[in-house]
Amino acid sequence: MASGGGRTVLNLHDALRASQLDSEVEFQHVFVSRPGVAAVERCRAIGMQVHLPDGAVDAAATAFLHSTDPDMVLLCGYLRWLDIPETLKNRVLNIHPSLLPRHGGKGMHGMHVHEAVLQAGDASSGCTVHLVDEAYDRGPIVLQQSCPVEPGDDAETLAGRVFDLECLAFPAAVRHALEGRLQLQQGAVETASEGERWPHPLFWRA
């Protein structure tokens, strides 16, 4: 699900083509919350079926989830609160361009996040992949990647450095889920070692 340029969707598609993800994975559908953004044509160009809202956006998003019945939902720069059906609880991943819980919440997206990092004088920033729940950017963290905030950084230079990390972190989190290496215990996500699998991992249908 996307709202802007679709770069994160394209990165996941590239990771699949580069065999960084299970070859049986298919990214078939993408819901784009706003017509006219670059994600629409970019996703169509890689063979995905693009769904656009016909009327109220949030109602259309809910209908999209029910009609496609996905195994996993990935929020790729999706800028709206999502009402997650019970059948998809703990099956939705989001990537956020900061080290949550810092600089998260409603309205904290894109350059707003990087500007907040700079204004706060943080020595480091990065990205966070987390499970999505009913609150903005508050779901259990799956993994994080960090980078220094360099002297002379502005929001654009910091954004570029963080996006490079996002291109590594999101495919890695998806791969861990596909390999059965993610487990939710007492509200926190645990990751099994390489080659191991939890008996009842996240993202497996009952």
C-alpha cells in the first residue's frame, strides 16, 4: 500500500528479482491512496495490479484488503491510518524513516521526520520496520537500521542516507517473516537465528 512515489514498492520488487526473497513470493496488488502520484504508473510498469480509491479512501482500503485476501500487507509510504481486519492482525508491516519511538506519530512522515531529527539535534537516525496496530508508529518493532547524522546535513541529505537503509531493512524483515523467524512474545517481536524457525511464527495462517 502506497501514497507517493512507490520507491519502496520498487525496492521490494527488485529484492525479489535479485533472489533476496523466496521465489514463490508474489507482489500482485498495490493499493495507492491518491490518483496521479508516481506510484501508479511505476507499479503498473512492473506488472502489479493497481487499485485506486473510488470514493472514500479508507473504505476503499478496507474493501481492497477484503477482496485481495493477502498473506502479508506491506505499507510502503502509506500515509493514512489503516483499519486492520481481524484476519490480518499481526500480518501488516510498516517502514518508518526514524528510530522509533523517536519521531513517530500522526503527521510524522517524509521530510517532516528528518527535519524533526535535525531540530532535536540527534546524533543518529535510521529506519524502523514494525508491526502495525491501531496507533500510528507504535506497533512492536521488528528491526532497525541506524546511521549517523553528519555535520552539515539537511533534511534531504539525511533522507537519502536513511532511504539507503530502508532498502536493506524492509526486504530483510520480509525475508525473516517468510522464513518463519518472527514471533510475538509479550508484545515484543523476537527473531530466530538464521536457519531456525519458531513453531508458531508470525504471518502463518492458522
